[in-house]
Amino acid sequence: MLLAGTSTALSTESLSFNPIKLVLLCGWVYLCFYFVQRVQYSLLVPNKHKTIAKIAALFVGPVLFFVLLIVDIGHQISTERHRSVLEIIKQRLQNAFASRSPLGLIRPGEQSTIKLLDSSGTELKQIYGHGRSRRDDRHILDLTERIIWDALQEQASDILIDPKDNSAYTIRFRVDGVLRAVEQLDAGKCQAVINSIKAVSNMDIAERRRPQDGAFVAQTADGTASFRVASAGVVNGEKLSVRVLSQKAGMYTLNNIGFSDKQQSIIKDAITKPSGMILMCGPTGSGKTTSLYAMLNEIDLYTRNVITVEDPIECVLPNASQIEVNPKADITFAKSLRSILRQDPDVISVGEIRDEETAEIALRASQTGHLVFATIHSYSNESALVRLLDLGVTAVLISSGLDLVISQRLLRRLCTDCSQPAQLTQSQIDDFRRKKIDYKHLFRAGGCERCHETGYRGRTAIFDMLVVDNELKASIVSSDSWITELRKEGDEQGKSNLRKQGLKMVLSGVTSLEELKRVVG
Ligand SMILES: [Zn+2]
């Protein structure tokens, strides 16, 4: 009896089953595999070391994760001396375990919240994926969806994918008007991502040299976003540019776009008139289209027949008819304008004036009972007038058709988490003193996790307005010397007005002197 009891006790001990140990072991193995996969996306591991890092992750799993985290924190401490070590560690750990980690990890389940569809509504998963293995295809589709998802989260306006050399591609996002490298992929994988984007954009995957263009949409829980895609063959491979069309442009009003009270009342005066023309000017990416939408949003779209001609349609305006130009199908701005004038419009919006014909039709329409909005590519109000003259429009037509010219620029806002007191040079201080400007509260860009080390987050607009009143109309028509003067001095005058507006933003701490110089010069 006693003997039997001892033997039972012995065998129980030697074959002891401890569920906690098993769970811990399984957990460890799972984490090892999980981190192998995560190393793949890590921005901290250079491409050439990915294989070694993956093997290391397979054996040491979470240990590698913490090593990378420590390396990353160390790197940040060395670049951001103004922040305390504890602050940086706290923020990095929060990021690692909450949303986006410093290792470029993504939250599980995020990818399932985005769907890429072609113009007919077919999902990317059904279009692409007849390759060697289903597993590889799924990985590429996930990667493509993640890149598009990240671009939307970062509010990027463009995604640029181009070859760095013959073994690697760089993916860059344009955020707040500035390009930033976000990822590097090896050539084979990136070509597959390019192919999947081309497939969903209804482009020919086999054609890698000739320039092509296409479009697709992405559906997320927040709504739908549209993308315009252009590809071209370059040295070492293929370049892809993806334009993100801002659905938010349609949500802006005069109130929230950055116009001062005085500027708002000038615009309201102009847009409540039954006819006339408002011309927005600025270089590419200066936000003219968004301002155009903001003005259109002020118009009662129910009682007035509003027709727009755009290239491309950036967002849908309820109760307005929108036409997209398509030079390949011979639908140009001028042709579309002619046809819409037969549809009895009250308000016409012209995406961009690029030629004499469009300029003439638009200006004539503004004289014959239509309210016309248009944009033109120019650096100031004064040079917009010169540009119209150069296109071949007569001074008489400009003076009788035009009511208001607005130039615009976008300045990046300083990141409120990391902005620093500005360091001014003696000559800058002397200059401020001479102009009796209080320069004590100026800031410059810092750099932190939240602003991706750029020091800026979001943008604000500055405007310069030129009201074409009777006096100005008379000068345009009668004074040749005035036009000569305009050609000589106009551009500098316009820029100096914009600089004054921008300086107000600098003095109130919204942006920095460096940013103002970058944008306005
Ligand atoms: Zn910051």
C-alpha cells in the first residue's frame, strides 16, 4: 500500500503537467513568429539585414522587439536633446502598445477596414492575384492596402513610388506640401505592389515603359477616397505617382478656411452679385481649388443652377452639376464651357484657365449674367492680370469682366508639441526693432513623434486680395504705362502683400519665419 503510494507520488512528479508553463511556452512561440512578421515592416531594420533580423526574431522574439525599441529611443535621445529621456521613453512605449509603434507596426485588424475598388466597383482582391502562390499574393495585397491606409491616415496628398537603385524602391508621401520618405521595399516586392495598384486602376500591368494613367477608390469606415494614378518607365524600373483627391475639400466654408473677417465680407459681397468673375491664383498645391469649393459652398445650390468644369473632380458637391475634362476624349475646358452655357447656368466654376479661348469664354460669361469662378496659375494677383493679357485677352474684356482677384499660399503650422523659441540673427532683430514689431514670441520648428520630426502639423492659408473697382478698371483699359509698371513691379508687390499676411501668422506663433521664407520667398 505504502509502496504503491510512493510510486504514484513519484510518477506524478516526474510527469507533472503545469498548464501555466504550457501557456507561457505557446505564448513565447507565438510572439517569436509574430515578431518575425513584424520585422518585415520595421523601418529600423535596413533591407539588407532583414533576413538576419527575421532569424533573430524567430529565436529571441520579444527580446529583439525591445532591443529595437531601445535603439530607437537612443537614436531619438541623441537627436532631440531638448526633451527628457523619461518623456521620450514614455511616448515610445505608449506608441508601441497603443496605435502606431516606432517599428512601423500596425494595429491588428486595421487592414480589414480598407477596401480598394476599381472604377466599376470590383474589389482589388478579385482583380489581382493569379500569381505563383496565394500566400504571396495575399501578402502583397495587404501591403498595398496598408500603404494606401497609411497615406490616408497621414492626410498625404500624393504617394510617390520610385526606384532608388536596381534592388530597392522608395515610397514617399507628400504631407502638408512636403515630401517625406516613409518606407523602402526590395524591388521585386515593390514591383508587385505597383502591379496591384495598376490592376485596380485598370492599367496594363505588362506595359512598364509607356506612361499610363488610371484611377481607383478606397472605402474605409470614414468614407470613400479617390485616387488618380500615373505610371512611367524610368531608369532602374517604373515610377508610380498616386494623387489622393481630398474629399474634405468639400467641407470647407469661408469661415474655417483662414479668411479674415474683412476678407470674408469682400468675398460675400462678390458672390451675392448675380454676375461677375472671381479669379483665384497661386502656384500648384497652394490650395486654390479648396478655396474655390469653400466659395461654392457659400452659394445656395438649391436656388442657383451651379455647373463646374474640373480636372479632376476633387469632391462631390451636392446639388451642383460637375463635369470632368478629358483631353483624350476631346472634352476640354473651352468645349465644356461652351456646352454648359447652353444649359442656362447661374454660377459657373472653371477649374483652371490655361488658354485664351477658356479665358475669353469665362470673362464673356461673367458679363452676360453669370457668376464665374476660376483659377489661374500665377504667383500674385498682379501677375494673374499680366498672364491674362499674355494669353491674348484684351484689356477691355479683363476690366469689364473681372471683379475680384485672390492669391493664396499655404503655410505649414508649427507642431504645438515641439515648437521652440526662435533664434534670431542680430540683423533680423535690428529689422524688427526698426519696424517696431514685437519679436519676443516667435517660434521655430522642433521635431517630435507626432509631427514625424518635421516640426510642423497641418496648414493654414494666407490671402492677398485685389478688388477690381472702377478706378482699377479705368487704369487697366486706358493706361499702357500702368500695365508696363504691372509687368515690372507687380509680382514683387503681390509677394510683399502675402509676406505681410504671413508675418502676422509668424508673430502669432502659428508658423515660423523659415516656413514663410520657404513659401513666399
Ligand atoms: Zn512635433
